Amino acid sequence: MTDNTTMKTFIKVTEIWVLDSQRSQLQFGSGLYGVLADFKAVSERQRFGYDEGLPGKAWAQGKPMVLTEFEDSYFKRTAAAKQAGLTCGIAIPVFAGDFLLAVVMFLCGDDEEHAGAIEVWGETESGKLAAVAGYYGSLRHFEALSKQTFFAKGRGIPGGVWQDGMPLLIEDIGKPEQFVRGLEAQKAGITTCLGIPVSGSGGQTSVMTFLSAKATPIAKRIQIWKPNPEGTQLVCQQGYSQHGHDLAQLFETLAVHKGEGALGRVWLTGMPEISGNHEGGYQPGLDNLSAMLAIPVLVQGRLQAIVSFLF
């Protein structure tokens, strides 16, 4: 995602796939590839039909998909991914009701130095959330514990996100009273958890959790933006910075209006966006940022929040 001399990131590639003019295939929209220029060149020429490849599977299944092995799978760029050192893909569809708007992709690589996890929680027949898929990198013990953990509505970060239908960011998850798996997270060096609700087709809701270590964060900054009660501007509700800035306070006076800058365009269109600059009032001097991914949180076709990852 960024130059490896500046920071290590848990996610190595981010992509947005959008529907073509016939709305029958997914084509390349935009992406962040860092130094992986060859993989980018392959990706820009790729297309995915319904139920084809990882983005197409997320479209057809109507929910987030995780693929932890590319070899002998439905992944279409296996050779290029192998050459780039990529071994896992996560696809998050963005739906407005039954209709797909886009698919956001994260691609990761197995690396013992990269601690973190991306999880998908889904409702079981018992009415609780269970980890239905996930990428845990080198965190084998944490993975085993997670697969044995269930959340009732309102319990823990997944249950809280599920109940409220809103993203939630917790910076200190090393305490059991704040995070059910706190002790195991502390052992693994995980400090931050971001939970995002994902509305799929057919009314189903999944919860994505992004667990990040200080040494290898998901992003340099994570922010949660929400329309104000009047619906006139976006307000920063929560924020995390690798360097410890109080981002909610820092941005609480920043007015982001519909259609203005990258965040304003996401609010206007409901489409995720990757921006390579600092539109929308960001202050690049704080963290030496180079790019932003903004994902809308839509419930029944209405925008509830925008989650931004800044790299």
C-alpha cells in the first residue's frame, strides 16, 4: 500500500471494483498497490462476471467473502498474486438494497512480522454471531479462540455493531472488560479493533472486524464520519491515529458537505472511493499520508456513516 521504508501495513493492496455500463460485469475502478506495479497492471485489465472470481463471489453471495488460499481456488489472478507475495483476499460488497454498487477488496500476504486479523461475523441458527470467515496471518492461537467465540446482540464489539448498525472503533482492546478476547489480543500484540456492519442482498447483515497491532496497523488513521442530525454535513465521530492524535476533536470543527471532496462524494453517491490526495479538509502534515479509502455504511439504501482508512 505504501513504501515499505515508511511503514509496514497489514493490508498490502486495496481495490474497488465497479459495475460496467451494462451492469453485468465488475471492472477495475481504482486501487492502492504500493510497489506492486506488475500486479496492478494485471488487475487493471481484469473483469469479473456474476459469481466469478472473488469480487464476483461476494456479489453473488451478497456478503463479505474471505479466501485464505489462492492455489486451486476460484481466484483469477493466482500467478500474479503469488509473484507479488499475496496469499489472501477479502471482498466486501456494497449494496443498496438488493442492488450492488461496488466491491471493495483487501489483499494480504503471510508474513510473521505482520500481526493483525480481518474477521467476518454472521448470524447462526441460535441467533448469535459466529466467526464465519477470517484472515489471521500468523495469529493461530487467536484464530482458534475466535472460532470458538459467539456474540449475542449488544455483546462485545461485533454484537454492539450488529445491534446499533453503526461502525465502532476501540483503541485499547487488551482488557477483558472492554474486549471479550482481550487477554489473547494482548498476547498477540493487538491493540485496536474496528467493527463495521455490512448490509448484503436479501436484508442479511454481516459484521466485519479489523484487528490491528501498533507495529503493523491496518492504516495510519481510521476515522468514522456520520451525518449531523440536520443532515447538512459529515462529522468525525471517532478517530484513531498511529501517532496518537485525538482525531475526533481535531476534526470536530471540519465541515464536510455533500459532494465536496472524497468524503462528500461518497456521501452523495453511496460509492466507495480511493483518493490519492487530501481532499475534504485533511491536514497531510500530521501523519505524512498519501492515500485514503472511504467505505460507506448503508442500511436499507440509506447512508449511516463513512469509514475512512488513511495510509
